[in-house]
Amino acid sequence: MRNKLSMIVREAEKIVSAGVLIIGNEILSGRTQDVNLAYIAKGLSEIGVLLREARVVPDVTDVIIAAVNELRVKFDYIFTTGGIGPTHDDITLKCVAHAFGVPWTLHSEAHSLLKNWYRDELDQLNPASLRMARAPEGAILIIDPISGAIGYRMENVFVLAGIPRIMQAMFDHLKPSLERGRPLISRSVRCNLPEDAIAQGLEEIQNRYADFDVGSYPWMEGGKFGTSLVVRGRDPQGVEAAAKEIFVLVENLGGHPAPE
């Protein structure tokens, strides 16, 4: 019985980790603003998967391969966005194939889907279109149920579209299949004090709650400054206790705390 209980506790405390690899020169140039990272981070947090790292890399083969190989070993899951379209610079899937040491080849199921979509205009199913049906050998399809766009999974690497609406639909479709960790709980306290006024007391709270993340985020509204104080952790009681200490700290410093 004790062994069974120990196993349950270990499973409940398991941390499932993830990394995000945002691929595209258009992101690095500033031409396109990335919104995919926030969506993925929020979705992972909802199921207890901890996003440990995010990178933005250019459309450069060696850079993408190196990043995929490094991150897929470090974390339980990797999510890539961008670079799976029909043009010459859409090289993500080819790079993932190189990273796993397998051929980048025509995926029979994806090919069938493309032929079905183009069934009334087969003359438009050209080599560029067929690039979207090429994937690492052994990859599993991820299909956007709304647009029919195709992404792929290769072991623990999920290769998703860069277009936000399509990426979001793909992510939502695959999210139920992900292994869940213990959910991360957060509480936020908003106050009218600047960061420097609360820094020392906040550091003392962080030291007392070493297993939690305690952060401060300044804001300015209508010419007035203040700080949002956030505590995150996996123990609800501990999070609540730390948040109460933050409330008391703000009040003792003459500020006006409020839940956010």
C-alpha cells in the first residue's frame, strides 16, 4: 500500500517540460510579430506542462537542425512554428528529417489528402504544393480540422504552422494527447508601489518560498506607477500563503494591494 501511495505521489509531482522553436526570418526582421508563443505557453500551462525555453531562429538549415537536436533532448516536448509551406524557404520539415537522420520523403497519407483537396483542380497540384506532403520518414500527421492544413509529429517534436489561426487549431487538436503534469497555480497582487519600494521584502518572501516563483512586473497608467506581484507554484496552499504575505508586505509599506 505504501509503495502504491508513493508511486501516486511521484506521478502527481512529475514535471513535464517543453520548448518552443519559432522559425522564420520574418520574425527576426520585425516584419511579422509572433503571437504563437503566448498561445502555446498558456495552453501548456493549463495542462501542467512547463514551458522551459523559447527560441527564435532564422531559415538557416544548420541552425534549425542544431536547435531541434538540442531541445528535443532537453525537454519532453518541442513545438516548432513556421516553415512548413510550399516555398523554397519552408525548410523546417527537411531540417527535422536531418535532425532525426531519416529521409525527407513524400508522406502517403498527406499526399492523399492533398489530392483530395485538389480533386477539381489537379493541374494545380504542382511540385510546390507537394512540398507540403513531404515529411520526415515515420512522421505522424497533425491536421487542422478547420482549414485542413497539415503539420507533423516526429517523436517528441511537433511541427506546426506559422499562421496563428492555423497553428492554434493544430495545437488545440493535439493538446488532449499530451502527457499532463501537475498544474501550475498562480496568484497576482496589484499595488500602487514602485518596484524599488517592495524589492527587499519581496526577496525575503522568495527566500521563504524557495520552491515557488515570485516575480514583480511594473506598470504605468495615467502617469502613475505601480507593480503587479505574482507568485507561481504547484502547491495551492503554499501559493495562497505567499500571496497573503505579499498583501501584508504591501500594506505595511503604506500601499494598497488588490487581487488581480
